[in-house]
Amino acid sequence: MDAHEAGSAVRHGPGEEPHDAPAADVPPPAPRTETEPGADPVVPRGGVAALSLRYQIAAALALAVVAITVCVHVAMVFLHVAPSNTVTKQHGQAIDDWIYPEFEQNWKLFAPNPLQQNIAVQARASVATADGRIRTTRWYDLSAEDGRAIDGNPLPSHTQQNALRRAWDFFVATHDAENRPVGLRGALSESYLRRTVELRLERADAAGDGGVVERVQVRSRTTNVRPPKWSDEQVSDRPTYRVLPWWRVPEARAEEGAR
């Protein structure tokens, strides 16, 4: 017996079988589960599945109510912004009661009322010639000039497309049928339209050599778009005009244009 075996026998005492000392930091044994040997461990249920049957039924009913409400709201909004149809004609009041005032929409889906008229803005000028006479120019079709500039141009400018049109729309929206301003923006829209027309007439050299533009006049020419061949709709093809009064050009601006 060597020293190691002797020391082991002394530590365990006479008559005891020697054994190794327990290893340090040995983790405790895993708790026993109630499952049968070889079966998967039981995983606790969570979420709605953890509720009792009564609460599961209540949660399902709540989800159903929310889903139905969302579907009804989407349908109401769609019918509100959609073009007029049989459903909106029969249940229009119910749709309005649902939408207003909390869910009001200020736009229309699929452009249900597209423009059915062609509106051209035209202008002419009263010119003081170099020999002291007063002459009136022809009507310049400013909208047609913009159309010719845009036609065939893959990248037309914003000015060519919208400046004149927006100026006329702004004027019409802020003036009544007698061309009298309505509200505080009437004077602003009139000044904007007048200045836009003056610049166009200067570009067209309406004054001529030595002439000075003293007054300008604007009118709109509206014609109906012809309906398609398969339509029974009848519209007039005669143009209608809205003629504005003469506007005097300030002297400083007229002299600047003459130069």
C-alpha cells in the first residue's frame, strides 16, 4: 500500500470503503416533473388560451365586434367618396349620419365629375400708338399658346401648364357672376390675373413698335366637350363667353413694357 492509499484509508476510518470526495460546485438535480417517463414536459398555456372558457367566449365576441365595426366604417367611407350609385341614393342619409362630422372627406374617388368643358382664357389690349392714335388689338388666345408650348414637350414647365389656369380659377372663385369681388381675396386674385395677362401680352409684343399698352381686357371662352358616340346626351356646341371689364395698366408699368 502506497502513501496515497494509506491516507485514503485513514480519512475514511477502518472498515469503510474508500471513495472519492464529492466534486465542488455540482448543480442540484433537476426538479422532477409529473409527466410520465419519456413524455414531453408540460408547457404552461398563455394568452387567450390561458383564460377560462367563459372569458375566451367574451374575447372572441369582442374581436368580432371590432372586426365588424372596422368593416362597416371602411364600407361607409368608400360609399361616401365613391361616385353616386344605387346604394348611395337609397341609403345616403345613413351614410352621411355615419360620416359627419368626425370622418368628413373633402375629395372624391376616381374623379366622378371630370371636366366636361374646355375653358380658354383670352386677352386683348388697348394700345396708344407712336403717332397718338388708340387702337385695340385682336383677342390673343393665351390658353392656346400654352397648349402649343406643351404639345410635344416631354418636360413642360409648371408655368406653361398651370400659371394661367390657376390665375383664372383663382379669379372665378373669388368673384361673383357680375365680376364683383367676394371676400378679402378678390383684389388679390384680380391683381394676380391682371399681371399674368400683362406679361403674356408683352411677350406677344401686343403694343408694337413705339406703342404703349394702356388697358387690358380678359375673357373666357367655354365650349362643351362632345359626348362619346355611344351616348344619347345632347349638348350645345356653341361657345359661351365671360367678359371682364377693361383694366387700366399703371403708367409706370406701361412705360416699362414699352421700353
